[in-house]
Amino acid sequence: MTTIEQDAKDEAPHGEAPRRRGLESFSGSPLQVFSRYATLIALVLMVIVFSIHSPKAFFTLDNFLNILSQSSLIGLISGGLTITLIVGEFDLSIGYMASLAGLLMPGLMSLQGLSITFALIVTLLVGASVGAVNGLLVAKARINSVVATLGVGTMLVGASYTYTNGQPIAAGVPTAFLNFAVDKVIGIPNPVIVAAAVLGFLWVILNFTDLGQRLLAVGGNPEAARMSGIAVDRIKIFALVISGVLAALTGVMLSSLIGSGTIAAADGYLLSAFAAVFLGSATLRDGEFHILGTVIGVIFINTGINGLSIFGVPTSYQNIFTGGILVLAVGLSTVARRVAAR
Amino acid sequence: MSSAGPSIEPAAGPGDASPSAPWLEVRGLTKNFASIRALDAVDFDVSRGQVHGLVGANGAGKSTLIRCLAGLVVPDAGTIRIDGEEVAIHTPTVAQRLGLTFIHQELNLVPRFSALENIMLGRRKRTRLGIVDWRATRRDLQDTIDRLGITFSLEQRVDELTVAQRWLVSIARALVGSATMIAMDEPTASLSPAEADRIFAVVRHLSAAGVAVLYVSHRLGEVLDLSDTISVFRDGKLTRRASRGDLNRSSLVREIVGRDLQPEAIADAAARETHRAKSAQAALLEVRELSHEPAVHSVSFEVHRGEVVGLAGLVGSGRTEVARMLAAADRPEGGQILLDGEPLNLKSVASAVASGIALVPEERRSEGLFLDRSVSFNLNIGDLKPLRRVSWLPLLHGRRARARARQLSEQLDIKIADLGQPVRALSGGNQQKILIARWLTRDLRLLVLDEVSRGVDVGARAEIHAIVGRLAATRDTGIVAISSELEELVEFCDRIVVLADGRVVGEVSGDAMTHESVLALCYGHAEEHLEVTA
């Protein structure tokens, strides 16, 4: 971790990323500082409690890899959502997009007989196209992004049913594809590697590229961005395309993991992703979306769910946990900022 | 149009008719902003039903007085009495309760609500079930509607109404709130002559009904026509209080400017002089018959290399609209912009920037800055490509970016604790310098500054003038500068193009370029315009 920080200090353009972290992390009221670290503190406490309670089930390398594995899918979809939220727009179609991709990927192989590579390319292209449609509706037609992406998402639900006639796709999927999600490289599950690579890539884009600077500018003040000569429309379309592609990739990984194409399999990822990204926005920063925060948010939620299930808490309580934590963390950050502003 | 309105005689100055004490008495009102005395011991009275004209150049103090009465600004000294009783107007709510209503140019209406909903905002009649009783509301309102001569449907959404209709809605809203005084800020600035007549009729009607009207306008003709009393402001002081008939147009201009002038003579001499000086040189920027209805009509002027040209004009003259079209922030509806003789067809700010035209916008905080981002982010955002490690990859060279930001901030003497500091907390002067510095790394051919130094202290103002002047002198960049403060333009510009009502009404340079001559041109035209339309 130190080496990454070190690098960041040396590399970040304008000294932006590390400088802001350094400045914001310990500036402001004590309550504000606490709220920035509350998620991390709670994560550590959670790990300690779970480890003391069930050292054999929770505190094992296998279980940690398991948590990371579970985190990787939500992590991918949340990474795309983070970019969209950074430019100040919403994407409510990601869950449905992931579900559709989860059907398309196995379907293209078993029904249309495409190779793994081609099926993957087509599925990701569909994700990109859906993102581009979202982007055009939001940036060019100026439709409110909540409405536009909800509408497109609803159409994707219809597309899912139309494509499969409501039947799951189980037969005729190559084993090589089914093995991908469970295989490991030097002990690390493939989905974790993919998610880490993608999120690392997004982190680099946001912090070390002029594209990233433009994304932040559009999110910070769209009018000022336009006056600075930034093509605001194109940046917004880009963000929504990224969001669509990563939602599609999430669906691909999910279908490999569950070994079939299942209707509506990833619909629930929408809320989980929003929970993780907003939780992340209250972590280390004061309500600003960022990739590192998103990663922490995803891991936090999955650690909690993992620990609770080891505790024997019924799965129905998981959503209560996720929602409760989200409201608590974002609420704490918001109140802390308001108190500090007085 | 005016005959269609309520048939009520023009008010015969009820203030004069009743010798009793005025309704509103202001004594010794003083307000300082930093080192600037915006209001200097102003005494000011308003009687019921009086139409009271407020005139003066930008920054003369009339708007500060209004802001004090509206509860937006708390005066440093002085008293305000209403019906003989001293009042403290700390908030707009207090002002409203006292019967003081303010209609600003922006007309604070809710665009998506109907006219009726806007009029009744916050005071709807309810049935026993708690449902809004629109029928009773409309019945009660009928009287007011008739009095104002409103003929359009109140069911229409406000954003579908014309500006004049919106004014009527605002006035109706004030009357429903039982206003005793309505202050109107430039009501006719964007109205057609016929629409303006409608407003004049309403003002006269209000006066006859016992409602006082504070009438703020740069159009002196209408102020003279309407007002029972005129108060002239200059440099924060109320310099002249005149009753109807005491002043004519030229004497009023003299009161505002503080000196006697002949606008036409100045304009002619100045134009000749400019022509002589610059005709040898080809223009950098040629603006030909630029139009954008309703604000700009066929504006033409030139800017030469290394020349600082001011765009002067009163509120509503179209100067900001012209500036925005130059930088492609808005698209012209007609006319041409030529840079170095080449016609430009700019589709976006980005394309203007690519052609070497940059704008420092009027609203610094909302249109220019990324307030929560760092100084270096704000400095570098205008020109990121040269900061790449390799030209075909968007990877930025962090050290080079920081070095460039540091160099810019040192070069312009921007006072910061460090480059990572958010710009929100910086002073107006430092923020403005950042917005200028943003463009300095580019090959800039034309820099447009809308409000060169609004909200900038005196020291930083001189520095900004020096920076821009150096840019013009050393790099041959053409400068178009806008400022509401004519002194600043006179001091800073080589030449001033004066706009009024969206047209170029004159041009001054050299010795003819004085605060008074520019101001006289601004008003001179407003007069002509009214004479034509009256």
C-alpha cells in the first residue's frame, strides 16, 4: 500500500489525488475526520468481531478469497457506476444490462454457436451500444438520466425475455467458459483478477489522465467545463458507455459463475452497486465519488454479508444490513459536513 | 396598447397632494463594502401612491438602497421608518410583511407553475378538506386581474409567457400580498415599446390606487414621464431630489454624469480619430452585423492586434450576449465573425478555444471555476494536451503539470498557500487571475473578459489590468473587455465601443474617451430610442 501511495505522490497530475487526500483526510471538524474513516474503522471492527467469534470459518485465507470473489462482480458494475456518478448522471439500467449480458453470453455460444471470444465481443459491444444510447439520450436529447436509463433498462428486461422466451440457458455452454470464474491464477480467483485490473485501470484514468481531469471537471461544474473548452456531451456519453460495458462484463462473469444463463440474475446488482458507491463516497472524502472508496464500499458490504451468514443470520437480513449501513455512513458524512459548515 | 389598460388618470402626485408625513422615511442610511462607501448618509422619502424614479450610473448606490429596503443588506448606519415607526429590515420576509415588494429583473417566478399558481404561491385558499380551492382563488383574484388589464390565461405556465406578461404576473403577486410599495428594477429592459406602454399604464394605475412605485431604470425618458419624484444617485450619495417638471432629459443626464456634454459631437470626433489611427492596419477581429434576438441587433465592430477594446453599455444593452457569441458560448442568429479575415463558424466553446478565442465569463463562480478543485486543477484544465507524456496517450505528466501550474501562479502573482488548495476560499482577485491564467499557455489570439474585475479589490484590479495589458502588448492578443464600471474601461482600454439596446451607438478613443462621454453615449441613445418609440 505504501508503494502505491508513494507512486501516487510522484505521479499524480497537479499533485491532485494525494494532495487532496492529504488535505481532506485530516482537515475539518473532528466529526468530519471521524466520518471519513468511519467505514474503515467499522470494517476493521467487523473483521475483529467475526474473527473472534468464528476464527475457523471467518479468519481463513479461503474465506477472504471468497469475500473478494463475491466482491469482484459488484466491484465491476460499481466501477462503471462510479464514473457515471462522477460526471453527475445516474445509470439505472446497469442491473438489467448485466442480466441481459448474463443471458446473451451463454446464449450466443449455445444457441448461435459463437466461440467464447466472439460471444464475449458481441456481448460487450451490446453493453457499449446500450451505454451509447443512454449517453445520447442524456447528453444530446437532454433527458433526465434517471428517466432515460430507467426507460432503457426496462426495455432491456423485455429484451432478456424476448431473447430466451423466458427459459434459462443451461445446455451447450463450453466448459472452458464455465471454468473461467472458478479457476485461479497463483491462488487468486479469475474474477478477482479481472475486477482488480478493471478498477485499477479506472483509477489510473481518473487520477492520471487528461480524460480523468475532464470527467472530474464535468462532474464538478458542467457550465465551467463547457467554458473551459471541454466537450461536455462527449464526456457524458463516454461515462455511460463505460458503465454499460462494465455492466455487460459483470453479466458475463456472473453467467460463468452460476454456470448458466438465468433470467433477471443480476437485477439486484443495481441497488448493491448504488449502496457500495455511495458508501464509498463517504469514505476518505466528503461525499465525492472515487474508485478507491467504491472498492472499500464493495468489500465492506460483502464482508458484512459473509460474516453475518457465518453468524447464522438469515439471508433476508442481509439487505437490512446493507441499507442500514449505507444510510448510517452517508448520513454521518452529511451531518458532519453540515455541522462543520456552521 | 396603453388605451386598452384601465382608464385611470395619470397620478397627480399624491405625495404633493397630502402634505402629511411620508409613508417611508429613510434617514442617514450608510453602507460600506470593504473600503467602498456604497451608500453615504442617504435621506430618502416615499409617500403612498408616489411614483419615485431612481436614476444613476452603475454603482451609484441605487441598488444598494433597494437591497437595504429589501432586507438583503443590513445598513451600517441610519434609520428606516414606516408610518413614523422605526423598523429593522433584517430579512426579505420582514420587508414583505411591512408591505415592501421587490420585482427584480430576473423575476423570481417558478417557471413550471402556472401564472395563477405563481400569483398565489404560499397563500392559497383551501376548502374544508384542505384542498386548494382554485375557484374561490380565481374569484378573489378577478378584481386584481381586471385592474392590471391581464387578458392572457392565468392557466398558462410562466415559462410560456412573454417577459411583459411575467412582469404583470409579478405585479399581481405583489398586489395579492397587499404591497404598499413595489420596487421595479429595469422593468422595460427587454420589452418592446408596446409592451413597455402596458407596464407604464400599470404603474400609473398602481399609483392611483395608492401603491407607491420605486422605479429604477436607465431609460430616462420613461423615468421623466412616470415619476412624481426623481432621486439621482452619484457615488453613493443622493445628489438631487427633483419633482415632476423640475428636470428635462438633458438636465437629468447632467445630474447623473455630473457635467454637461454633447454626445453626438463626442461620438463623431472619436470615430474620426479611431479611424485615422487604425485604418492602416488590418483588423484581427471583425464582427459584422451580429444578431441574437431580442438582445443584439446587427452589432458590428473591429478589434486590432494588441488592442484593448471595451464594450460599454447599461444593463440590457447586449454586451454580455455579444461577448458570449464571440467565444461561441452562444450561437449567433445572424451576422459574421471574422478572425484574421477568415470567417469563423464556431460550433462550441471548444472550437473557439481551438481557434485561439477564449472567454473569461461574467459569473466567475458558476461559469468559470471548479470551486472544490485545486488551484492547479483550475489552472491546467484549459490546456491539458501539452501535459501528456506522449502525445497519443492521455497519460499526464504529473511533474510537468505541477511545474506549469506553479509557474503560472508565480507569473501572475496568485496568492495561494499551495497548489492543492481548493479555489473556493481564494479572494475574487486571485480567482479571476486563475481564470485568465488558464488560457495563457495557449496561442491566444483573442481574449474576451466579461466583467474584468467584478468583486476584485483595488490592488488586484491593477494587477489584472497589467497582466491583460502585457498579453496585448507582447503577444499581440486582441482584448475585448466588459465592465459595469465605466471608470475601469476608460482607464484600461484603447478604445470603447458603446452599446445600447443591442446596437452600437458610438465609439470613443483617445482624449475623447472619458467616463462622462461614454455615459452620455449610453444615455443619449436610450433617449433617442424612446423618442422614436413614444
